[in-house]
Amino acid sequence: MVKVDDRIAARIAEAYPCTTEWFLMQDLRLSRRTIDQAVARLIKAGRIQRGWDDVALEITDDERKSRAIDDGIQALLSGYSK
């Protein structure tokens, strides 16, 4: 299993709170760049937004939360390389 450092784990947790454990338990080789790109794509698409402290990422509204999580999974997996 690939080790995910605390900063990457925190970014996943902030961006995709319902899927954190899934990502940490899977054997996915997600690089920091892949996660950064996925988060940037989701922010640009308006799915998530940066918090006032520029660290926390929040889903823009509850109704779109599950859709944002689905999009987040797809964005991360599209950057996955073996």
C-alpha cells in the first residue's frame, strides 16, 4: 500500500470528507501534483471553494456535495497512472 503523507491526507480530507478513508485504504499511487490538479479543477468548476484561511476547502452547498465527491473521485482517478 502506498503511504500518503499527512499533508496529502489533510487535503483529501478537506476536499472530499466522505471519501478520505476510501482513498487512504486503496492502493492508489496519487501524487501531490495529481491531488493539487484535481482540487484546482474542482475549484475552477465551482464544486468546492477555498475557505477564508486559504487552506480549508468546503463544498459550496449540501445539495451538490455528493456530486462534488463523485467528480472528485473521477478527477483523481483520471490522473492515476500505474
